[in-house]
Amino acid sequence: MNTEHIEKANRRLLGRLVLVVIGMFGFGYAMVPLYNVLCDVTGLNGKTGTLSAEQAEQMVEDKNRTITVEFVANLNQNMELEFKPNVHKMQVHPGRLYSTSFFAKNLTAQRMVGQAIPSVAPSEAAPHFSKTECFCFTNQSFKGGEGRDMPLRFIVNPRLPKDIKTISLAYTFFDITQTAMQ
């Protein structure tokens, strides 16, 4: 191989590597908007409809329709927390504001900070399910052994597709003590 041929091959390789780096940067930059679109479509990560308490109070209740709302509580790996819904199922009328709560108790002697991440299923219901008050809006700090009820207020929009009869609201509680204490 002659030197000219090697130099040409090296330039071509360098050009390809630069394109790969630019492509990786672009992909990384696009991840947040792509993730948000994924969450909007699937209902993951709590991407539910947004309403203020005032807007929720102005909705018209559909007394002729009943939706079952199921509540599910999950813990991230090895989290020493008792976490459960106080009510596992509710029958609700779209357009009416409802309240319930979840219970959490720190099973350790140390302070713990947690964050609940919600998801809604089926994904088509997510934009029609709105929380006006939720413990998932903020980090939850627990002293050692502390337990408490955490409120949730929600409303199902009457525009929810008629074929949806059941909505599941699941929370996964994550231990963020290390991050919150920095």
C-alpha cells in the first residue's frame, strides 16, 4: 500500500468517526423530547392530563357512566418502606372530583426520602386522568419509623373514550435519599 492510499483511508475513517460523534450527540439531544413523546403516548411516568382544582370543579359530572379506578403500589428494589393504597378500587363518575390516599411507612431507623412515580393504564386514558393534588408532586421525607397517609385528588374527564371501563393508576416508590441529601 502506498502512503497516499493510507492517508485517503485515514481521512475517510476520520470523516466517518466525526459523523458518528455528531450522530451520537444528536441522538442524546433528542432523547428528552422522544422520551416525553413516549410518556405522552403510553401514560408512563405520570404523564396525565393537567387540570387545576378550579377547572376540575367546573366539569360536569356524567352520572350515567361509571369507571373503575384501580390503585397499585410498587416499591423499587430493596426499598424498606411499607407502601399501599388505602383503597384498592373506586367506582367513579367522570367529571367529578374524588379523594383517596396511599399509606407509606419507613421501616428503618434512618431518615428516608422517596419519590413516587405514577403511570396510568391503558395509555389512552392517561390524558383524561388528572390529579389536582398528589403526593407524587413532591419528594416525601420520612423520619425513621414514621408512617403517614398521603393524599390524592383526581378527576376523570368525561371525554374519556366510551370503551374504557377501567383505569389503573400505579405508583412506584423510589428511594432518593442519597440524591436528596446532597
